[in-house]
Amino acid sequence: LCGRTLVGHEPCGTDLYDMHSSPMNSVAQAAMSEIQDECFRLGIALRTRHREGGPNQYEYAPHFGVATAQIDENLVCMEIIQDVARKYGLVALLHE
């Protein structure tokens, strides 16, 4: 139904923590640092950044906050991500 065994099967390699903690490529690292700096200047706290399981996929985790303020911060952050990604020749996909 979901393409994976839900119970009783060992991870196939993409489910392990080391995918998230392996180093980023230099272009993605530079872009993500600039995004985080720009958000910080606007008072938007991005708690962490890490790799995702798929190749060249990265993610930010914003601080938890009041929903009405968090929505506004997320929208501004998504605009910053798209602008900075374009500057580095990257494409930002803002959905799961």
C-alpha cells in the first residue's frame, strides 16, 4: 500500500541517521548559510538545517511559535529561500 514494509523489516539504507548528518555540497552550504543569515536579520529563527534522505535535498526546521506569527515568518522565509536559491543557480521546492 505505501511501498514499504511498515513493521518487521530492517531499514533499506535511506532511513538511517547518517543520511541526515553527512556533509552538504559547498554550493548548498553557502546558499543555506546565506538564507539563515538573512532570516536571522529579520528576526526569523531557523533552529537547524540538515540533509534529507534523497540526493541534494536539504531542510530547515524553524523554531516553534505562536501559529499566527509563525505563518507570517514561514511565508517570508520561503520567499528568501527562493530568492537566494535562484542567486546560486538552485531550485527551491517548498513542499514535501
